[in-house]
Amino acid sequence: MLKDWVERVAALTEPDRIHWCTGEEAENDALVELMLDNGTFVSLNPGTHPKCYLHRSDPEDVARVEHLTFVCTTEREDAGPNNNWMDPEEAEEKMRGLFEGCMRGRTMYVIPYCMGPIDSPLSRCGVEITDSPYVVANMRIMTRMGSEALARIERDGTFVRGMHSTGELDPERRFIMHFPEKLLIQSYGSGYGGNALLGKKCHALRIASHQARTEGWLAEHMLIMGVENPQGEVFYVAGAFPSACGKTNLAMIIPPEGYEGWKIHTLGDDICWLHPGEDGRLWAINPEAGFFGVAPGTSAETNPNALAMLSHDAIFTNVGETADHQPWWEGLPDGEPVLDWKGNPYDPAQGPAAHPNSRFTVALKYVPTYTGECEAPQGVPISAIVFGGRRERLVPLIMESESWQHGVLMGSAMASETTAAATGAVGVVRRDPMAMKPFCGYNYADYFRHWLEIGESLDDPPAIFHVNWFRKDADGKFMWPGFGENMRVLEWIVNRALGKAGYKDTPIGRMPTRHDVNLEGIKVSLETMGELMAVDREAWQQELSEIREYLESYGDRLPQELITELERVNTALSDA
Ligand code: GTP
Ligand code: SPV
Ligand code: MN
């Protein structure tokens, strides 16, 4: 079946050669040689950054392209108003035209990969066909790629088919198409990130979310971490934040001074597959094997663990370069860029040295907080789900839902300022339920219902929280120090899950009182904390009416429970 499909794709795309990827070291070495020879890779300083390479993408191809991303279900309503939709036949026809003969003179790589531990029943496999050696090198880090995955595909007899070609990199001839009913992805005209590494957003979120709905699980845009307290108890937390809103940073947080004895286990920073277990709890695996993380802002000050893992065996895409060939980006206190991300002499008047969506690719196993738990076939049991967004105003630092239904409302009501992770305007507040707006492979109304049903099926569902690290004061400065200091909020979350931490009820949810979050050792006054935790009644009523309007735009398919829940909160606000 796999062979036939590969032959059909080859007949359409007409490559000179076909290479079946094994994932072996020697294969990777040869690809790296090839990319160094043809300029796809630039070697970085082998003294400071052994086996690290810099890739400069086409300047018009630097982020996900949501307006060119489609979900092609038979019925338009199944894709929902949250997705661009195209008729599947029309879409395949269009893509056939683009793929025709597109690999002439090139090598076609066949990448068998497994999302999740090879021996986990929760994992799912795919095969990406691509003409980009850069994609191969990245997929080797981001997934379990090669012979073992191929063996599992032969055992399973099923896999997600992904076709990718870099094409001409012409934004007019660029499409990222998903056919969830056929477990098929077709991507043409981009070599960047989520557009091209098809195991990531295309498979593990858009296709997988669709599949998860029919199979009774959840595929989510979430980090997974274990928080170990000084008593040695480990609590697993999953966190959904929109793109470039802090998942990677939180997943590998270093507890600050005063938190001796606390330990963080990093299991994943972007995608989480959640399965109801026989014990009535929700179990999580990270389908990925690497990080494709935002470079700017990453420093020894903000994220020492990331910096440590980036000193060897990493790929850097669209960062700047110093005179001695070290990678450089805004936020690094030392070093000076001489070249910008386009490879031009650095000139601050021309913009930042690193593209705001410049990224690093590195294996999960190199993070100092790595834990073998991410290889556990059954996953880890989740005690808390944390939603969060980038909101300058209104949304408090931390709140807890009163019930699963209330938590689902919190998730579906999420909004966040847009970032450079996708092309388009930055800093515009948009609704991004569960941080899945660009990634939910089906109608959001059905997705909210699925979330509600999963909760009902669990005897012991995780508690649900909402956080906001990004409140700003009148001068535009962040009011909360963030990064490592987020540990103080995590402590409250974990202690709430244990039933130990205090709280007060507010109309919008449970919140810590001023004594319940440890502020010792940070410069956050009780007054600032009061502002960070304030509930502005009128502003929230306004927010709720916007949320209601947004939710109701999904029409009849929207579960009525969400509106009932919203009305409950609204009444509580009026009574307050
Ligand atoms: P994707 O990979 O796009 O899904 O992003 P992500 O959610 O993993 O975001 P990441 O952790 O890479 O953070 C994105 C940006 O936000 C970086 O520039 C970080 O430095 C910054 N950031 C992360 N956490 C915090 C925080 O607690 N406070 C502030 N002020 N900035 C943060
Ligand atoms: C995101 O945008 O959420 C990412 C980066 O994680 S990408 O893989 O390009 O989608
Ligand atoms: Mn992401």
C-alpha cells in the first residue's frame, strides 16, 4: 500500500531519485554535507556550537500561512467557520496541477515517522514525501523517523500520507491542504516550520484532532510538564497557549530562589495527545521528539535550560550570525551580530538581526530537564490543564474554573494578541479557543462538544486553570516578571490540585487571596498583585457579551451548555 502510493506520487512529481529515509546517523551526515555544499546550511562555530547549522529561508517564507491553509472535508460545515474550506475534489485537482513534474531534477525523500513512542498504543504514524533535505533533517529531530517507524507502519497497516514540495516558493503558488477523511496532507510552495514539517501541526493537530474526535481522545496545542514538590510528589500539567505565548519557556522553567527541592520534568512544549484512561483520568503523550522553538527572547536570564540545549546538535533557522559564526538573536545579552537573518551585513536601521519568528530545532533529549517519562507508552496522568493567552489588559494572572464545564468555557473564550508565528498583523487580539484556532481540523462547535463529552466520561478530570503572564501597566511594561517566577503560580496550581492551597470565589472563577501566592523574593508589590488579580466587573460584562457573540456565531451546532455556563457567570457578575 505504501509502495504503491510512493510510486504514484513519483509518477506525478517525476523526481530523479527516490530515497527512503532510515534515520541513521550516516544518512544525516550525508544530507548535512549536501546542504553545506549547496548553501542550504551554513556551518556554525564548531568550538562553541558543534554540529550546529544555520538555515536562511526565503525572505517571503518565514512563518505559517493561515490564509493559505485549508481543511477539505466533504461537507463544508464539518470544517466549520474556524477553517478555510475547499471542496476535496477541487483541492486535489488544484494540488495535482502544482505537484505535476515539480521534483524534476530533484531527489524525492520518503520519510516514515511515528508521532509518539514507537511502542505506544496511543502513537500514530505517517509518511511524509518531500523534496527538501532541510525538511528531512528537521523531521529526524522532531519525530521518531526511519526504519523503526516503517516497521510499525507495516504492522499497523495504516498511516497519514503527507506530500510536500518546496516548489518555487511563490506565495501565489502556496497551499497547505488537509483531507482529514482520507488521512491526507498536501503542502506546496513553502519550506518553513508548520507548513513543511508535516508531522507537526498538519498531522499531530489538524488531522489528529479530527481522528481524535471519532476515536474519543483529544489532540491539543499543549506543553506537558511534571512539577515535583519537595515531598517528591509529581503532578503533570498540560498547558495550551497560542503560538509564541510561552509554552516552550514554561515547559522547561527553572524554579527560582526559594524553591529549592522543587523539580521540573519536561515532557513536551507544543503538542499533547490526551486519552481517557481506564482509571478515569486523562493520560498524555507528547507525539513529538524535539523542539521547534522561538529563538528571540531566549537567554540565560529568561530560559537557561533552552540555552544549554542549544550549544550542540541544533538547527537554527533565520537567526543572525556573529563574526565568529555563533547564532545570534535579540534578547541575548552578549555577542554582536554582523549578519542579519537574510545574510546581509547587520544594520539596526533595517530591522532586527533575527527574524521575530526565527527558530531552533533540537532534540527533546538534550534539554537538561529531560525525563524518560516521555517514552512511557501509556503516557502520564494529567492533574491540571492550564489555558493562557497574551492579554495586556483585563485577564487576571491566575484563576481556576469551578467545574469542567466552566473550564471548557474558559478555554473556548480564550483570546490572545497575535504574534509573528503566523504571517499577518502582530498584536491584534483575536479569539483563539484552546489555542487551537489555526490547528483545529474540524468545526469548533463540534470540538467544544467533544471537550464537554470527554469531561463527562472522566471520573477524575484534571482541574482547569487560566493564566496571563502578559498584563501591562500604563507605561507598557509587563506587570508580572514571568519566566522562572511563573513557578509561584505553578505552585498554587499544584497545591490547588492537592486541595491544599487557599482561594476565594469570584464571579469569573476561583483565585488565590493575596496570601496564597508566594511573593517573597520578587519585586511585585501587593498593590500590583491586587491589580493583576482584580475583576473589573463592567469590563468583564463587556468581554462576556463579546464571547457570547463569538460563540453564537457557530450557530446551531454550538453546545447550549456553554451558553448556560456563560449566563451563570454573567449573573454572578451582575450580583457581585
Ligand atoms: P510556539 O512554538 O509558537 O507554539 O510558541 P510557545 O508558546 O512555545 O512560546 P515560547 O515559549 O517560545 O515564547 C514566545 C515568546 O514569549 C518568547 O520571546 C519568550 O521569551 C516570551 N515569553 C515566554 N514566557 C514569557 C513570560 O512569562 N513573560 C514574558 N513577558 N514573555 C514570555
Ligand atoms: C506555532 O506556530 O504554534 C509553532 C511553530 O509551534 S510552527 O511549527 O511553524 O507552526
Ligand atoms: Mn506551537
